Amino acid sequence: MLDDLADVAEPNTYRTIALANDTVNINANTIDTYRSLTKHIKEENIVHHTYQIKTERAYRIVIRHLHHSVLPEDIKGELQKEGHMVRNIMNIKHKQTKEPLSLFVEDLEPQANNKEIFNLQFLSNTKITIEKPHKSQNIVQCQRCQAYGHSKTYCTKPYQCVKYGGQHDSKDCKKPRHNSVKCALCGDDHPANYNGCTVYRNLVATRINHPRVNKLFYQHPAT
């Protein structure tokens, strides 16, 4: 593996850490090295997962007190006038009643002026409040391989069915509903996204914040 990576990246531009299950953690020191390694690993069809580059992540905000009937296109236009480029807009609904709330979540394109948006007090002639979103306490779970800590967008690991643990996409599962479920993570008789799973509970108990920028997880081809 090291000889293979040496053909792609310059020495001292990355480091590796051997983990359990023949998995290797690769940390790139620069964005260029990260892109080169990621491109090579994808071209070689090597099983891996990674994370979105921090500088490319959307800048998420929450707008309060803007009526739910305001069209997303109008919100986007108003924010563009203030110099902010919108990637996505979503109206928040009540968890129980599903009624739309006067609350919007916006993903802005990363720009130097992102923080200036908190200075806005009016939008569409409406008095508003702009806040940072509350940090979720949930651990992200990949809907492709069912592992925790990354999303399916940056995963090439084999599919694992969330209900039965089979190597296929969960949405393509053809097993009858009366079949016994099996967790792809621990093997017990529950779905892989069950919060009572021992794997999930252990992760919650030992969760440690760590940087995710420029990081790859390379699965040895033999496993």
C-alpha cells in the first residue's frame, strides 16, 4: 500500500495509522495531496470512506420569524442582494403535527463574508433573527455500509442492508417483512440503525471529537 501511495503523493505530505480490521487511516497534510490520493484510490476501486473538505462545506444558518409561506426563491434572491450565495433552503416543520413553522434552514456557499449574515435584521420587510444551528448529538450513520462516523456520499464500502445485513442496498431489499432482522454491525436481532445497538451505545459512551479534514480510511483489498 505504501509503495502504491508513494507513486501518487510526495514523501512527507501524508501519514498513515494502522487500525483494526486491516483498515488504514490516511491523513493528508495538504488539499492537493488529499485530492491526488482520493482520485487514485477511486480509480483503483479501493474500498474506502472519507469526509468532505472543510473549505467546501456549506455554511449553515437558521432564520427565525420569517413566515413559512415566503418562497425559497424569494429568500435566495434577498440574500443574494446582501452578497450571500445560497446552496439550499429548507422550511422546518413541527415534529408531531408536521405543520410548517416560521423557521428556515439555509446552506450558504463558503465565502469570506459568511459571518456577516448575522448582522442582517430584516428580510422581505420582516424582522428576523439569524442564528447558528444547534449541534446535533447524534452520530452520523452511513446508509450504504451502516457504519457510524461518515455518510454514504463519501463511502465506497460494500452495501449492507439496514434490516438484514445482506450485501445490497437497503432500498433494493426483496426479503419479506416477516423475516427475522439482523444487525450488520453486531449481529443481533434488530436493524442496524437501532439506537439500542451495542455498537452505537459504545460509540456514544466513548465519543471523542476529532478533526475530519483531509482524512481517508483505506480498507485492505484482502478483507
